[in-house]
Amino acid sequence: MTRRPKPQLSVWQHAAIRELRALATALPNDLRLRGRSSLSDRGYLRAPIRLTLTDVERRPGGLPLGDYEDFVLWISPLQFSPPLIEVEHNRFVGFPHVLHGRSLCVYLDPAREWNPRDGMGSALDRLYNWLADAAANRFDPNTSLFHAVGGVPYGSDGLPTVVVRDHTAVMGAQPGYLTHRTNHRLDLHFTRTDTEQIQVPVIKLLMPLPLGIGHTFTEVLTRLDDPLDDRWQNIFPKHPPQSPAFLTALAASASRRADGSTQMFILTVPHPTGGPPHLLAGRLPADAADQLRRHVHNRLSPPIDVSPALFDPRTPVEWCPVSDERDSVTTRRDATRPVNAFRGKTVHLWGCGGLGSWIAEFVARAGAQRLVLCDPGSVTGGLLVRQNFAELDIGNSKATALRNRILALRDDIEVDAHIGATPDDLATSLPSADVIIDATISHAIGQFLDGLTPLENRPCYAQVATDVKTGTLGILTISPSGEPAGANEIDRRVGQKVLQDGSLEPFHTFWTDIPGDDELVPTRGCSIPTFHGSAADMAAIAATLTSLLGTHLAATESVPGTHLIALPHSPASPSYTFIQSD
């Protein structure tokens, strides 16, 4: 038998232990090394320490600290991650940012918060500050990561992610329904919408799992009956065992599926502070599920009574990652950004080219409820240089191709595609619109929109364009709802001001005739002359104009006028200005 080589201290670990010794010598009243350090089989250096915490403020509800506290630092062989910090007692169980009752989550984001150049001194400072915040009850348990399940996420690589958007008030056990979307995604619903859905049991737990849930069937059953082990029951109240009901629901569900199939289940774990429960998605291997099926089919009496002894104690339980997208537990990352004004809105986008194709994506990602896309053109290969399309879109209509892309980005948005300059059902669709974005650069369309301006309760009108010569300038003209002048008319009025302002000369191009040599003929022959520009330029201009439009949609009283922008690498200046319409 070949012996595994004994781990050796790395250069980083040698430096870390030398620094800890130096700190203990320099600060004997604050830090003490408890015994000798040692290497684990995984190569981590175990360094036991004691901190003096007499000066730390204590407040009601805070972490129960003594004047002296012992910790164990686990120092990685490499400097890329901070030391792991553990305690060797149960006094911190259930406290925010305490993982599995023993590990302290001192670094929420090590990539930003850990700098190996600052060494062990910075790690000890971080630990001390963490303890000070915890003892003073400054942690918000509502924002503590995975607080309901021992502070750690459950999910294995290679297993499908379960997406949850529906809400449920689970009482005991109820059925859930999994929809197979892809090999790496399942959607969880609480009402059946398709006969092809897989029914799974959804089990409501009675209390949190501060020590986690485990990775074998035996561990899971133990946690369901005794989330804290008997020795810690003085911290949380005792509750009835839940494994019998769990096994019954699991067996009943498994009996409905074919032999050789795995068995999934959902656990809803109450959060320590209340509110929506945390969700876990577990999966039993096929052989264990087959055991459940055989037990159900061979039972002698109607009740399904499953004994834990039926299973090999080593039977694994796999945990699928859960993408919890319920609005009660999730805050959109763009909630405070200008584009949040598009959330829930109905947006008409007329023109799906250089700017329009990118604006459509940004508006969709911002949470628009409905998009109405209009464009008479088709996708050709040359357009891929700057428009938001792909190789397989060539030959398809722009509106249809863009609709397909938007639906690939979001499956909860309604998208209508019209192969024409305006919607086929304009008379019926216009009243429901919140904003119409004209990205056609068509005089006729602009004038047509001006003709719709007198309509009562009309939507906001916006026009966007870029310059022909460089594709680095952008213009956005706004005609808010209720404004008597349309966007085309506001553009004309603003143009008169801009043409009289020498400081805005680079933007005069939007209101003057275009020299022939400023245009680009992309393909020899009969190509229509067009503007220069790259995908990077178009996306940047479209993003900026979309955000500026969002500020108007969010404003209590939107002001009519025109925004002029120039990208940082544009020869034009100023980079931004707004001209209000008279």
C-alpha cells in the first residue's frame, strides 16, 4: 500500500504562523496562541488562539461573549482565501453569520474584503470587529445569508437548478410541480399547469436548521426530528418528530413514478425572524426511490408507514441549487437605477436596428411587462457588426428575430412582433402603451407620431438617433404625456437653439444635411447608404439613452426637451447636455 505523503507547511503558512507569533509577543494582553499549530490531512494549518474581549460593548440580543474567547484559525496553503475561523462550543448556535453553529462568517465577500498583503493582522482585526458588531447586536438577521439552514447554501454541481417564482403558504405537506425546462433547469410551481409536470412533495418544517440538513438520508431524517441534537435543546424548544410524515409523503410521491426514476422533494424551512421560508430541493437516488416504491406496493394495510431502517444509512441525498426569485425575498439589482422606471410598463419600440435592437434588450432586462416591436426590415449578415442579432437570425425579420431574443432573456414578458413600420393593431394597442420609442430615424414616422399627439391620455413619445459620420453621438427627444407638442416638433424647436450655439457645433449634424462622404455604403452595388458605427458604440449609446429616458418616466413631472450625448472616445464635446423645449 502506497502511503499518502504527509502534508508540509507552505510558504504562505510559514509566513502566517510567524506573523501570529510576532503579534502574540507584541500584544500579550490581547492575543495568545493556545498550544502548537498542526496540519490537517487537507493541508490546512490549525492555529488555536485566544482573544481578550473585555473592552467589547455588550447589548441585549447580541452575541454572548466572555471576557476571553477561544478560536481556531484554519489557514489555507495558498494566500487566495482568508483563514477560516471556528469556535469549539455551542453558545453561538443560531446567531446570524454563524455557519453550522461553529464557523464564523467574518468575510461576506473575500474577493473584495480579503487582501493577503495585509496578512494575519488584518484577519484578526476583521474577527475583532465582527465580534464587536455581533456583541452589540448590530447584525440584521433578515439579511444574514442562508440563515435558516446553518448559514450555508446547499447545491451540487451538475444537478439542475430549481427556479422558484411562485409563492405558497405550506401547511404540513402539499404537492408541488416541477416543469423540466432544460437539462440544467427545473421550474417549481404550486398549481399544476401541464400534464408533463412531475409532482413532488413540499414539506413544511417547524423550525430552522441552524446546523444544516446533511448529505445522507440518515442525516436528513435526524435533522428533521432533532435539528440541534439533544445536547442543544435548551437553546430552542423541542418539537414533534417530522421524519414519519416526511417519509410517508416521499413514499406516496415515489409510488406514482416509474421504477428507476429519482425522487425529488422540497423542504420549506422557516426563517428565524419570520417571513417567507427558505426553500431546499433534495433528490434521492433511483435505488432508494425504488425501495420506497416497493414498500408502498407490497404493504399489507392502506396506511403508508415507512421505517428509516428500510434504507442504508449511507444513502446519499443530493441537493439541487435553488434560484429563489420570489419578489418577497429578492431585491432587483437595478431597483435604484433609472431603468427601473420601465418595470411593469408596456413599451412600443418602432425600429429594431442599430439603437432599437439594443434598447429592446435593456428595456426587457429592466422588467418591462410588454414589448411591441415594429420593423419592416430583415436581418442580413452585415448588420451583425453593430446590431443585436446572431448568425441564425439572418434571413428572419428583425422584429421576429428580436422577439425571439427577448423571450430567450425572459420568459415572463409579453412580446409582440410586427413586420411593418407601426403596429398592425395600433388603434387598440396604443391606449395601453406607457411609452413609444421611435428609433426609425424616419421623417414620416416622426410626423405620424406628431399627428397622434392630441389623443387623450396618450403615452410618452421618445425619439432616438445617432450621428452618421462617427456613430458616437446620441440624441433623445422627449414629449411627455400631456405635452401639446410631439417629439418631432420638439426636435425642430430644439434644433433651432442648437444651430445657434457654437459650443454645440458637433451636434449640428442632427439638423443639417449629411455630406455624402460621411455616409457608408456597406456593400458594393445597391446598398442603401448608412451610418458608421460598431456594436460597442451602439450598445453604449442605446444604454445611455435608455437610462435617460428612464429618468423621465420616473419623474413626477417630466420636462419636454432633448438630450445630447457623446461617447468618451468621440471627438465631440460636451459629453452631455439637455436642452429644454420652449
